Amino acid sequence: TYNSAPAIANLAPELGTSAGGTSVTINGSGFTTAGDTTVTFGGTAALNVSVPDSETIVCETPAHAAGTVDVTVSNSNGSDTLGNGFTFVDPPQIGSVTPDGGPSTGGTTVTITGSNFTTAGTTAVKFSGVSATNVNVASSSSITCVTPAHGSGAVDVTVINDFGEDT
């Protein structure tokens, strides 16, 4: 019996947090359910690899430095690599919030500068746990939003996206 080497057609999602733990589904052919299938992301072994059928692999990404990496599927019949198949993204980092104050009634448009903001997925901004409105990720380093109503006093500002959060 001759068996085909694995062939990767696509995977989803194509990006996830650098902390690892993103569930990824790899579609293709020639995947073996015999327990000899391995998956690597940029040379680092995936976690919890399962092969429900010869066309599907489900695994979790390992922790990895931010950047785009190759994804390789290997088994006893060979291997296949999807070049630049997955991108690891760092969590957001807040640098500053401007202006740094406003009325307790809310409604102040603020600009948050920092890094690792992303338009992929969902981004939320909270002021001491209360959601801002009109959140707009203008770039990887700038978000604008409108403050909610809140009691007087200093508050924590948190940016949350699919890759983590920063306060």
C-alpha cells in the first residue's frame, strides 16, 4: 500500500496570539490518523494535535515570538510546508491616552497611542470596566474612541483585542 504524503491546502485562522493557545484547523490531504502526525509553527511543535480524518487536523499553536512563520505537517509518509502560513501577534500595549481627562458625563473623544493594535478580530476599550463607544483602530499604533459616563476620579484604561489586553 502506497500512501500519499501530507499536503496542506489551507488553515484557519491564519493569525493568533504570540502567547499561543490559538485553536487552528488545517485542511488538506494525506493526513494519517495513526498517531504519527506532527505539526510545527516556525519549527516549534503544536499542542494537542488531533487528526479526525485524512483531510483535517486540529491543533493549538505554541507560544512563539511575533511574526509570520511556516507551518509544517509531517507523518511517516512525508511532510508539507505552508510557507508564511501563520502570523503570531503580540498583545496590545498602551503608550498614552490623550486627552487624559474629561467630564464625568462622558462623550470625550480620546486617542490612545501604543503598539500592537490590530484591525483583525474585535477590539474593545474600557474605562474602569465600562465600554467606550465608537472604537476605531486607525492603525497599529492609534485608536480613537468616545468615553463613557463615569463617576469622578482617575480610571484605568484597557485595550482588549483577540491577542490580549493592556491597562
